[in-house]
Amino acid sequence: MATGAVVNAIWDLWGRYELKPLWRLVCDMSPEELVRAIDFRYIVDAITPGEALQIFKEGQQGKEERIKDALQNKAVPAYTTSAGWLGYSDDKVKDLLKQTMQSGFKYFKMKVGGNIADDKRKLEIARNVIGYDGVKLMVDANQVLISDP
């Protein structure tokens, strides 16, 4: 997992260096460039560089239309979890939600499942900050099992 985090950080830095969002950096690469950018050492049992190249070449069909849709905001919307982590203070949640709203986000995800009273309070804070019009608030209770008493 640590290696994955480093690899993701390198991709993010590459996009920042090129002054492009990561999706655009990847879209602007040729199939051959994409294959050269992938470390296949741990995945060749699932996919080889040759197989990946073929998939990427087939994916070129319709690519320009998909890019146009993304640029016209018809693609899958992005959401932020910046304010949604368990353990954040109420003030930090408010500040982060305000910042991400100012950045243009309309979809927000909050982690839940630590303590139900805290969850309710944080979700109420989120709704008070982001409102209801034109926004989505999602919850994520992954790896938390809540059982009825």
C-alpha cells in the first residue's frame, strides 16, 4: 500500500508539473506512452504490457467524444472527502467544507460509523454549510459494522 501511495503521489506531481488535471494527463498520452508509464512487475499474472497496449489502442475509439463530454461536465462528477474524515473537529469540518465549496465542488462524502451521535452532528454541520440545492452529500461507512442493540 505504501508503494501505491508513492506511485499515486508521483502521478499527481506529474500532472501538476504539466499543469493538467490527472485525467487530462492520462488522456493526452498515446497507448504506447501509457504502457511505458506502468510498472507491470506485480501485475503480469493478470495483464501483460502487450495486452494492456491492445486495450488502450481499442480505447482510442470514441476518445475525443469522451474528452468533449468531460470538458462539458457531462462526465462522472468528482466528489471530495476532505472534510469527511472521522476525528476532525467541528470547526475543521466547517472550514474544509467552505473551502471545497469555494473550489467548485458540489459532491461531498463524509465518513460515518465511529459514534452515531458524532455522525449525526457532523452530518448536520455538513448540511448547514453546503445546504441542499444542487449539492449531494454521501456517507461512507466502509469497514464499520453497526449492530442493533
